[in-house]
Amino acid sequence: MVISKLRRILIGSPLSSNNQHHNLIPKWKALPVLAADALSSVAYATEEIVIPLALAAATIPFATHWLLPIAGAIVVLMFIVSLSYRETIQAYPEGGGAYTVVKENLGQNAGLVAGAALLIDYTLTVAVSVSAGVENLVSAFPSLAGVQIFFCIWVILILMTLSLRGVSESATVFAIPTYFFVISIGILIFKGFWQNPHENINPIVDVMQTNYPEIGLILALKAFASGCAALTGIEAVSDAVPIFKNPKAKNAKATLMMMAFLLASLFFGISYLVYAHNLTHVEGVTLVSQLNKLIFGGGVFFYVFQIAVMLILFLAASTAYADFPRVASLLAKDRYAPRQLASIGDRLVFSNGIIGLSVVAIGLIIFFQGRTHYLIPLYAVGVFLSFTLSQSGMVIHHWKNRKQGWKFSIALNGFGAICTAVVLCIVATFKFMHGAWIVILVIPTMVYIFHRIHVHYVMFAREISQSHYNAPISEKVTEHTVIIPVSGLHLGVMNAIRYGMSITHDLRICYVKTDEESYQRMLTAWNEKFPELQLHVLESPYRSISSPIINFIDKVSQEKPTEFVTVIFPEFVTAKWHHQLLHNQTAWLIRLSLLYKKNVIVTSVKYHLTTT
């Protein structure tokens, strides 16, 4: 098959389950896969702080000078959350992150809320990072603005294909661009500091005293809520501990703290340079692009840096592709999500979760026109909700187990829970009308859907369980009725009739009469070939094919309501796969209609064509 060959080319040959240990990755590979989301926020988090400050600058003097204290507060919060998640990794080395922690310590309902928040977070990670990456590309090459959405979709499809190849292979591909970005940002910050711009900085204390507390606090909280996008992705390492090589927990903790250090350094360095050069938001040109052009001019490094930023933003989605399928699989194993999400694909990854994530992310890109600023308000609510629930769950975990150092751990996770809860309230309040209401509405909706899925699986298991199976089993073979819908007489139909006659004496051939001329031809051919068989002619004055056949099947079923009725469809199998699109469409629709009919068995007799 052409599809199978294409599949092998794109995602590779299947891997044996025995190769599972070969799919584990070392720290140097895990960092780019799991930290790309967090590190990519350096490209847009500072700008998200500046946007509300810049809008207020016309009426509030020095409003943009709140950037540094706000960025500093966010850096402090980064380390609080990172240290808290370090405790999570130690306590839950099997992974699962917020969903597992919350489910085991705060109950299943709270766990479902955390699970919903994580799934939303990871979906938005793909949409935000890809759209931000394309925006940076458009900043360097404005002529691409017209194909921005199209470009976003193709990037997601490429990332999906790489992720389907497996964690180990995709990690190798993602490593080079991620480290390239870190080095590029480091060079930018170093040269920015080397140029010594800090003599332009107004005293921060004077600025705060000028604007605080009358209006400055509200403005600062709005900017802080926007800038908290910098913390997205910090939880990724704790969700993906199982993909690390042994010792898993130790390697995961080291990766988490390295990520926190890099993120804090790069984020605050960019914020400082933006503040020092008094840059502000300009529509259509990202703040990082402005800073790049100011420090390096329009030379080669300007384009090299923009490409580095673009690539890290694209690869930030790799974090979501590593963690979304894993969280979805945990929900599926607990029977709160479709069980297909728990299936491991050919390449030892959760293929269905990867594909589902891509489809939803593409939908978000199209709906929000690929605009990062429109997507960001949806981003932070789910992130900080999962932060808060996870740290609260860890407090209960330490209290129940009371292992060595439990008091310090409770204090650390408790303080982390309080901080993230406060931030959650700030984000939900100031971003509510900007789109946060969507997430606040979607999370309980998802939890309700989780419960309905669970009820279905529980009732399904109960109904098909052998202990409840009391249907009578007949000792003798029951004669059943076979129906064969035909549209004419040809080798495919004659094969089906021959098969039908071999399995029953009650064979009913039905033909839908849509016009007199075709009917007369069919009748002549029928009487010539099968004079001993009755042809049931179904009138169809409105030329419908499906309805008369379904009505005929219903009528036959009512004759013997306790017996089985078999419907046989003659089916062509063409020599070339794409020719199949030209055949069997009506039969497919009728089969779909018969799906929920009781005691109706649907099968097909295939006739293989050999000509092109």
C-alpha cells in the first residue's frame, strides 16, 4: 500500500516493545525537549508585560519603568515553583505530574480539574509557540505576512511528524535549535550589557514612589498577569519523568533546576535591556526583534538571531508533544478519556494523543488568526490552576507520609501553593475579559465530559461482563435471513449471491427502482440469470437509494424480531488505492445507518479488480 510506504518514510519502521528502554533520553536531550516551552517564553513574555504598560504610558508618567520590578517578581516566582516541582519529582518518580499528585491527594474530581487544565495548557503551548515563531519570522521578512496562518499549520504538521517518530529521535532533532537559541540569546544579552546602556535608567524607587499606590498597583498587576506567561512549561519535567534514563528522579531534578536557571537569566536579561533602551510595543514588530536590530543592526546576525528565535518557538511545541499524550493516556487508563489515547503506537509513543493535539492546535491557530497576543490570555489560567492544585496536593502528600524533612517540604510546597493561588486570582481577574473566561468555562465542561466518558465505560464494562451475561444459547443452528442490495447484475453481485445461497435458504435480493429504463434492463438480465430467485423491487419516486433499502431491512427484521438478519454488500476492491474513492460510497452510507440496528449483521463480499 502507498499509504503504508509513506507512513514508514515519514515516521519510520515499527519498534518492538523490547526497545522501550532505548527510547529513554539523557539530560542533555531532555533539556531541549522539556525546556523548549519555558525557554521560548523569553521571546514574548517581556513584551506581554510591556503592552499594558505602554498603553498606560500616555497618562501615567514612567509607566513602562515598572518592567524591571515586575520581571524581578516573576523571576522569584519561577524559582519558588521550580523548587516546589522538585519535591513533586522526588515524591512521584513515575511521572504524571499535577494530575497524579492531585488525584491521589485531593481526590478524583480535583485530579480531573488538574488534568483538564494541563491538557488546555499543552494545547495552547503548541498554538502560542508556533504563532509566536511565525510572528518573529514575519518581523524579519514582512512579505510573509499574507501566509502566516498557512505557515503555522505546516509547522504544526512537521512537528507532529517528528514527534510520531519517537521521543529519542525527536529529541536529537530538537536539541541543536534549542541550544542554538540559548547561545544566541546569551550573545545578545552579553553584547547589550557590554554597550553599557544602564546610564539611561531612571531610579526605580523614584518611579514607584511617583505612581504608587494610586494607579500604579492596578497597572502593575495587569502587567504582572500578562508576564506570568514566562512560567508556562515549568511543570513539564515533572510530567515526563518516565522518559529520562536512570536514575530518573535525579536526572529530572537536575534538568528542572538547569531549566529554571536558564529561563530566569534569559528572561531577566532581555527585560533589563528592553527597559534600559526604553523600547515599547510596536504592532507587527516583536520586542525581541527591535532589541536585536538595536544591538546588532540589520546585519547577518540579525537574521541569524531571528531564525534562532523562530526555531525555539516552533520547538517549544515539543514540550506539549512530549507531555500532552502522556497526561491524556493517564486519563484514558483511568477511563476518563477515550481509551484510544492510552494506546502506544508503532514508534513507542502515544500516537493518537499526538495527532489529536495537532488537530486542536490547528483549530486554535485558524480561529485566533495566528495572533499570539490573542492566545496568551487563555494560556496562564490553566497553568496556574494546575500549579496551585499540584502544590496543594504535595502538602497533603507530605503530611500523610511524614518522611525525613517533611516539615520543610510542607513549608516549601505550601508557600508555592499560596503564591500560585494569588497569581491565579490576579490572572483570572485581569485577563477575564481578554479571553480567560473561555478557559474558566472550558475546564468545568471538560470535567463534565470526563465524567460522562467514565460513566459510559463503567456501564459498558458492567453490561458486557460475563457475570451479567445471561442471554440464552440455542442448541440448534437457527436459519437466518440474508438480504443483498444490488444496483445491477455483474460479477461482484453474482459472487455475493453465490455466497448468500451457501449460508441460507431465505435469500432476499432487493433492487431500488429509480427510473423505468434501468429497471427494465435489470429485470431482463435478472430473469435470464436467476429465474428461480425472486427480485424484491423497491419503489423510490424521489430517487433515494438508502432509505428504501433501510426500510426493507427494517420490514424483514420485524418478521422475526428475535432472529438475526445478515446484510451482504457486494464490494469492489480496485487495483489502485485511489480508484477506491470512485466505488462503494452508497454502500458505506447504508452500513453507517445500520450500525445501531439490533440483530442486523453487516458483511461484504469483495470482488478484486485487476485492470487499471
